[in-house]
Amino acid sequence: MRARLTVMFVATAVFAVACGPGQDATTPSSTTAAQSTTGPQAERVAFAYSYEPGDHHDYAFALDQNLQMTVVAEGDESLLGADPFEDIYVTTTVSGTVAYDIAEGPEPGTRQISISGVFDELDIAGTIDGEPIDKSMVEEGTVPDLVEVPDLTIVIDERGRLVSIDGENAPEDLPFFGDPFSELGDFTTGGLGGHFGPAFPDEPLAVGDTWSTTESEEMEELGTAMSITSTYEVTGMAKQGGHDVAVIEFTTETSEVVLDLGEMFQQLFDAFGELGSELSDETTDTAVETPKITFLITVAPSSANGTVWFDQAAGVVKKYAQDTTTTISMLMDFSDAEAVVRTAVTMDLDMALTAELLEGPSA
């Protein structure tokens, strides 16, 4: 049961990251820009990224995660195990550097960014049913490692709008690509595996201006839908690392998402059952029975807020900060002729990410 709970935990934790914010570089389905409230004296300028082929940018980052998970499991003890987890609290701190290597994009006005990372420090603390945990539990798989070193290549235009990811055109159904499990590896980066800056509108901006992006998707094959709305405001000017920067504050709201994955897993188990029957002794009438499965994930409406410090003259993000809160609940039932097991999981995940430019043409 411990192994099963670990798999379930990873699935829901990864999906939480997927549903959370940090999708600023995605192509919005709609964008609106408001006029400045600071009066006619406000000077509007176009916000754009100025990456040049051959540029190299290093960002120092720190990512803090707080995870509280409760598990209620009942049913056949032979399937549950002698000592299933009930309460897990984990705090994780990861620090290191994320590198951007810039090259020409495939189309005029685009740039290719190869994103890689190095993790210098990983600290884990917490308890499992009151017992302290340590780093060895990550290596053993007892405590899932939610953060992976980023390794991907994106293409953006000069406004920061996403064009492609690892050579694949950015589809209209971002951020899930029509399948929430198709890009799990990318989602475990904790917000590190993407472009830190927002996608800017085409219109020039001044202090007091706001704009918003809305991403929505109907996932008919999974019987669900979701939307993400991000709102940005240029709140003022400041100094960052000796440079004049525009301060941009943002909030992101993600709608509730309900995924009924029971049918998908049922088909998987049925396929294994059919394979087992074919491999069984043909002289017997013994059939391989597959369990009936319920697997329901509910991601509650989530929110994030953060700040971007953008150097307009250099066309780069000097600093980025984001706080995210997500709650996920999951219900999984396994039942066959001999046993029934029900597992209900509730998980609260808080994340705080900061990244600051260390090295680059304008650092």
C-alpha cells in the first residue's frame, strides 16, 4: 500500500503543479489592456524582450514547498498493508541556478531559449504519521521528489508569447495539451521549467496600466473543462541590481477541475487482464479477474500572486517571485469479488518561488 500511495501522491502532486500558475508564457485565448489611471503625463512604452542569439542568462532561484496530505484508507487489510500512511507533512527547499541559452528562432521575431538547471541544495523536513523524515526517504521513494531539474527548449516571440515547446507547436489547448498526463515530467519542475516573464500585450504600457490573459480548455475526452485568468498591473518603477525596472504585479485564478479517470484506468487493467488470460494455462477455464476502479481527482479553485521586475531598456526579467496555493482531493476505489479498498486523499500544497538574474548581458 505504501508503494501505491506514493504513486497516487505523485500523480496528484504533479497535477497540482500543472493546474497552478506559472503559465505566463502561454498563448492567451484572449487579452485585454486597460488605459492608465495616472493621467496624460504618464509615458507609455512598448514592453518587449530583447534576447540576442548567443546570450546566456543565469538566474539564482529558491523554491519552498509546504505539503500537507491526509489519507483515509479502508477495506481489505491484505491490500491496504499493515501500516498505511495517514498524515504526511513535508517542507522542501530547493535552491540553485536556471540557465537560459538564446538562439535564433525559426521565424523572424522569435527566439529559441534552451532552459537548463543545476540544483545546489535540497533540504527536506517533516513527518509521516508523526515520525521525522529525511533525505534518504526521497531516494527510497517513500517521500516523492516533486521538483525536477528543468531541461527543455521553448520558442517565444518578442512579446513573450509561447510559440513552441521542445519543437512542438504550442497547441490551442494549453496548458494540458489535451491530456493531463502527457507532460508530467515538465509539470514537476515547480514552475522552473518555463519562461519567468509574462506575455506582454502589443499596446505600449505605462504605470497604472493593466492587462489580462485568459486560457480555457474543454477536455471532452475526460469530461471536464478549466480556465486560467491572469491579471497584470504595472505598479511603479524601482531599482533592481542598479538598474531601473518596471514593477509588475500579477494574480492568477484557476477554476475548479474535476477529472474522472476511472474509465481510463479500468481500460488499462482490463487490458492486463486480457493479456493474463491469454498467457494462462489453456487447459483450464480460469479467467483473470480485473478489479472495478473508481479514480476521481478534484482540484479546487486555486490562486497565485507574484511580482515581476522587468528591465525595459535591456528587455529582460531581473527578478521574479510567485506564491501559489492549491488544494487537491482524490478518491480511489478498487473492488473485486473478494475485496474492496477505498482511499481518500486530501492535499494542500503551498509554493513560493523566487528567481533573480545573476549573469547576462545586462546583469
